[in-house]
Amino acid sequence: MASPKLHDFRRIVVKVGSSLLIDSHAGEVRADWLAALAADIAELHRGGRDVMIVSSGSIALGRSRLKLPRGPLKLEESQAAAAVGQIALARTWSEVLGAHDIGAGQILVTFQDTEERRRYLNARSTIGKLLEWRAVPVINENDTVATNEIRYGDNDRLAARVATMASADLLILLSDIDGLYTAPPGSNPDAQLIPVVESITAEIEGMAGAAGSELSRGGMRTKIEAGKIATSAGTHMLIASGKIDHPLKAIADGGPCTWFLTPANPVTARKRWIAGSLEPKGTLTIDAGAVVALRAGKSLLPAGVIRVDGQFARGDAVVVRGPDTHEIGRGLVAYDADDADKIKGRSSSDVMMILGITGRAEMIHRDDLVVGTAPA
């Protein structure tokens, strides 16, 4: 199967690891390399694409700034080092992107932020607004509060979760190797690069190696795990070398890499998850006008809701029924049950007056809504 082309994609997540970003000897950012990567990102951005960055490096940078000795750090030491390094890391990204007149927004996430639906929706909304404003979100695991029990442990899987959260259609993992090989290329001269992986089989998993450099918590095994997360959610993934200057340009020019393909797309995969994998916690009954609007691809507004049943929290799945009680669809609701009941039948502009907060305009956004076909 032919490989896709980088410019075929609309929304792209780029993961940058510590071992690429930070000089292991000096403990500082590799400024020239990062400037070249920023130029590549700017080129995609100018082409109208949404770009997000998942960046490691806060602990390594903090360790350098604090002049901590080499060797393993205790959990609290890693957290404190991250607190110092995160400031330096955010400033670095802001400056390199700012040189191309691109704004950068920092987002720190933990495991719960991508697994618990209320936090998931908040993070998704923040990322969406930054992209709408044409800023580049720079995302990292919140190492200052993450613990051994809940942390991702590597940013490959975090990047995959971010890609699915943001409905990205491509995840790029920049690595110290240019893709997946049939065997470890360092020890096996007959190892062959695999340009396209159509599905992640047991054989593909068996090709994954162990962790790499001292700065990296990941390895090929975690990249394969990231591939499973991404492709199951409709996101293509590729692994390419980040050790060269202008690594994204090299991909665009057809340089060596491994593509992991998905048969789905982010929207259909997400809607399949909403429709079939989540237990509904309540019901919204809507009027005939709202039924027509939803079937035309619109969001559900509070004005179209005539009844609220059940005890649900923001982010829970709910059933949407028409005035004849037939199910119209299912979606992730943007309000708790009590607040939804207070604002039903009212215009979005009344939400502030009723609830005392500036809530979301939609009761269920169309991206969080699955509408069934009209009855015969």
C-alpha cells in the first residue's frame, strides 16, 4: 500500500522527546535544531493546518537549571525539577514559534484529564479554542503533580491520547530512529525498515525493542502502544527520525519513516465510541424544530430541549429523544442535570443570567453528538 502524504492531513500532533530537544551533556535546549523544527511547523501552519506539540523536557531542563547531580531522582525531586523546567520549556517554545508570528499556548495534563470525561471535555475545548485562534498548543504531562501510579511514564502514549482528544488525523512521533524495523538495526545489519503498517498485529508488536537513551522514558514498545491508541481512534501515526534538521520537511519530501494506518477517521471513530461504548446516564427530550436541526448536522441548543430526565454530570452520555419519544441520537452533554433543567427552553444568551456563569452555547455540541437516521 502506498504511503500517505504529509500535506494530506488537516490536524497534526507532533511529539518531541527529551533526547531530541535537550543536549544530554550541556543540559540545555538544542537551539539550532529546535529553530529548524519551528520553521517546519510554521510551514504547515501557513498552509492552514492545525498543529499541536507534545513536548518532553521539563525535568531535564529543571535538573540542569538547578545543577542537580546525575543519577535517578526521587519522585518529589522529579516533580520539583519539572516545576523549574516547565517555565523554561514554555518560554523556549513561545520564543521559537513567536519568531514566525505564531502564538503558543501551554497545556499541562495528567492521566485523569484524558480518561475522566468531564476533564476530557474541558481539555478538548481548550485545545479547540487555541486552534481556532490559530495558536499552537504545547502539551506536556504535568510532572509536577503526576505520581508513579497515574503518570503516563512516556509522552508517546500521552501524544496518542492528545491526538484522539483533539480529533487529529495524524500523529507524528519524532524519534532517534527513522521508523520500525524488522529487527534492531543497531545489532542486525539485515534489519529492514517497514514503510507501512496496515494493522498492528502480534508480529508487529514483537518487533518493538526496549527503551533508548537516558533522557527518554519511552522506546519502540511504547510507540507501538501509542499506535494502537491512535489508530483505534481514527488517527494515522508515523514514526520518523528527529535527529536531522527540518525533520517534518524530510517527511514531506518522502524521507524514510513508518506509517501506521487506520481504516477510520477521527470523527467516525469518536462517534462510534459515543454511540456504542458509553452507558447513557439520562435523557433529553427535544422539540420538533430541534429534531430537524440535529438531522441537518447542527448542535443541540438549550432552546430546543423541553424535558430533562436522569442524574448526569457534564461529560456523561445521554439519550436524545424527539417529542414523540423516539430516540434521535446520543451525545455527551455539556451541563449537569440540574443546570440543564434550569436552562432548557431558553436561549443560549440567557445562560449567564440563569446560572451565573458563562456556560457553553450548546447543550450538546455536534462533534459530541451521534444522530440516527430518520424513521421511515
